Amino acid sequence: MVSVAVSACVTLVACACGPEKSKEGAEAKPSQPSASTRAQEPSATPSASARTEKPSATPTGNQPAPRTKERAIQRYEQYLHALGREDIDTVCEVAGPGAKKAQDMGFGPCTSTYVVVFQMISPAQKKALRTATVDPRRVTVRTPDKIEMPLEAVRASAAFSESDLGSYTLEYLENDYYITDGR
């Protein structure tokens, strides 16, 4: 049941909060960092732990993100971590095109739909999603613009089933990867 809701929300969120939102806010936030990213960077001088983390999951300035499997994985991990933190802004940004599809099918906007999804994920699963990774060997590149992230590729400290999390398709749209479909 949870995966059905998550899939519907992804479809809904992707459309409602994706590229259209990034066009509107492009002048105010060119790189659109998530609220959690801002929280991890409290000062202009990064801490030692911040320097050991992965590079930002958001391209800087007006530079397009690389059209690579690695970038798609990075974006999907960004989504998973945001899902675990209940970071609605990041979730809706990454899953925007898919969420728009769901909204067009009658579901509500991304921001209200994912609030329901957050309630369906157990605390242990949320904690696991915050540090989840993706096994690149299990990711399928259909084309450079379309990459499949099967549930089996997610590495987390809690178990997930298709009904909990599901599998997703990321597509390269407007210079970055976005979740466009979930099942």
C-alpha cells in the first residue's frame, strides 16, 4: 500500500514540483540547495566532516549536470535522503515531473501528497533512508537520458519492499535528472 502511495506521489510530485518550480525560482536560488543542505552548512567555513561528504547533489550556477549514470544515482540518493528527513522541498524538486503526472491524474500537489507518504514510512525506515546508497551494478541505463533505479539497488540498514519504496525511472530533463515514474 505504501509503495502505491509513494509511486502515486512520485508521479504527482514530479510534475507539480519539478522543472516548472525550478524555472520560477531560478533567479532567487540558482543551485536550489535543499533545506537540509543549508542546515549542514551553518557557516561559510565548512567543517572537517563537511569536506569528507560527497559533492553537492545540485549543479552549481547555470552549469548543466553531467548526463551520467553516476549523476542519476547521486540525484536518486538525494531523493532517498530527503525522503528520510521529510525534506519536502528536495523531494518535490527531484520527483517533480513524476508528481506532475500524478497530479494530472487527480492526486493533489506534491507538497500535500508527500506529507501523507512521510506518515506511511516507519521511523526505522526513515532513519535508514537518510544514509541509503545505490549499488551502481544494479542500475539499468536505458539511454543516457533514461535510467532505471530498481528497489534491489537501494542499500539501506532497513528492509524495503516494492510496496514500501518501489522502483523508479529518472530522466534527464532541463539539465538534470528527475524522477519521472515509479512503480
